[in-house]
Amino acid sequence: MSLQGKKVILCVTGGIAAYKVPVVARGLTELGAQVRVVMTRSATRFVGAQTFAALTGHPVGSELFAAGAEVPHVELARGADLVLVAPATANAIAKVAIGISDDLMSATLLTARCPVLVAPAMHTEMWEHPATRANVATLTERGVHLVGPVSGALSSGDEGPGRMAEPDDIIAAAAAVLSTQQELAGRRFVVTAGGTQEPIDPVRFIGNRSSGRMGIDIAAEAARRGAKVTLVVGPITVPIPGDIDVVKVRTAEEMREAVLERASDADVIIKAAAVADWQADVHAERKLKKADGPPAIHLVPTPDILAELGSDPSLRKDGSVLVGFAAETEPDPAKLAELAEAKRASKGADVIVANDVSSHDSGFEVPTNRAVIASVSGTEDVGLVTKKALAAALVTRVAAALGRS
């Protein structure tokens, strides 16, 4: 593996595991990375700054304020490919989660616009404390990568979870994160997100509770890896990253037209939108009055965009990958996998993600999904994960499929 030319900011905090981090610095440097080390004041109690300077060939940063016009945290973060925090103490994790920037490390992390990898290291009680668990959940929801902690010998002769991952594992995790960057450069993605609203009259519609979060996380992940992404989005309740082209629609037919217009140029089409299955065959031009009594509404199916794309190869680019989503109310992973594979076959899709929406922690209006991914290579039970983590797993699988095409 080579990390030639990659700029890595290695933030070292004040945990006893800091004595292992020079091995990480050396390993990354030997792989060709340009490693710049930032140390907190407490980190210097465990290992000397000169050690890191000798291993990396660069001076170590520790002061938030510098003489002259230079702003250290801005200069460090600019152009960085990865920020690695090792060891990541409970205090460091809390500061990053909250957004405190009272030293060079935390200010650099707030300034950086690249992936972040943290290697937690602390005593078991601290790792298991609800505050730490909440802070870690906040970081993973933001897309921060974790390596470890592992179970093993701790300070004070104790043993349990909280031990920092070994240096070789941290180096491998850093390389894995860096290897995903720009792997989709030159690829075009069309991703749909949100629900649709099928009008009954000018003020009422048939819809669902989709927030759009899943599709937006997929679009953001693909863009982060270098893809040119167009997001076809229905009504949503979450923000959209600024580096994605957006096409706003409201109805299933509008979404169909927008997707088909772009399908022939797309390397990947991911239908993550929760399209309403039914629409009124005729919608009133004026508001239906309550005093007139309940209206008779005849429902007809909305366009099945996924099935249309799957059944007619001429609509799509040769070698493209077609992905669909299926919202199910099936908590059993084995049965969920069966449903996913059945839908994949019936729709002509390359990949189907089936997610269980029957519980309070999965599906609509929450940041997590319990999902199964079905593809020609088999099914994968992802389990209950954040939508960002599911997006990363899905885009990884799609990237592999593109590599085989």
C-alpha cells in the first residue's frame, strides 16, 4: 500500500497509549504520507515532541497562537487528506463532539474539511459512560471513522474494553479511509431522496414520513469519494450538502422525468426516495370543502421508476449499476434478506437495500437503519447502523461493482 503525497494531521492527546503513537507516525511516513503532528499539552507528559519531529521530518505543533500572520490551525488543516486522533481520550472525543476549540488540536479539527479517524483510548468505565457513548454516537453520525477501542490490558492493572487499537491496525484503518478518497472520480451518480407528494387537492396530498436523510447521506458519501452527483429530491426535512447538484421535484411523475432524463449518462442510479405508491386518479383544482363530506377518492399506482429502469436496458448507460430501496416491516434479518432478494429479482436491480421500518430506531425520521443489502454476490446483514454508515457500506459495494463492470 502507498500513501504517497497524502497529508495526514496526527493529533496526539494525553493518554498513556501516546507512547505507541510514534510507531503510527513512522509507519504512515514510511508509506509516503506527509505527517504533521499536533500535540496537546498533556500529551507531552507521555512522549516528547522531538520524537515526532525526528520521525516525520516536520516540527510539531502545540500552540494555538503563533507569532506573525500565520494561523496555525488553518494552515495545518488546509489541504489535509486525513486527520487522525490517537490516542483519542474521553476529553478529546467530548471536545470534538461539542465543537470546543480551545487548543491547536480541537481548532484544527474544527477547521479541517477532510475525513477524520479517531482511535479511542481510555479506562473501561470512561468508555462505557453514557456521556462518552453519546459523544461517540454524535461523531459517527457526522461520518467520523473509528478504529477500536479493543479489550485488553489497561493502566492500573485492569483489563477490559477501552484499550487503543494497535499501531498496525491504526495505520491500516488510516490507509483504508485514504484509499476511498476520489475512487469514484469521473463517475456520475443519480440519487433520489425524500418522499413524494401526490395531490388530492391544492392543499392535501398522499405522502409518507420520509425525511430524505438516507438518500442525502448516500449522495454526500459518493461526492466525498469523487463522484459527480445529481440529487433528485422530493420534499425533505434535512439539509443538503453544498457540493451536490440538486433537482427538486414533488410528485412521482416529476421524479420519474428527472431521473429518466439523466439515466443514460449515469454510471450509478440509486433510488433511495420513498415514492408514494398511490395517487388520486383525478385531483381537485380547488380545495375540497369539509362541509361537502368525505370525497370519493379513487387511487391508482404511481410510476414504478425502479422497475422501468430495470426492465428496459436502453434507458441506462451500459455497465451502469441500479440500486433500489425497500421499506419493510420485517424485523427478522433472514426474512428481510428474502424480501430484499425477491425485490431485486422482480425489479431488475443490481442491488436492493431492504430496511426494517417497524421499530422506533429504524426507518423514517430517525438517524439509523436496520438493513440488509442484497446483490448478485449475495446478501449482507448490515444490522442497526447510522444512515451515514449504511451509505458508506452501500457506496463501497457499488464502487466494487463498477470495478467489475
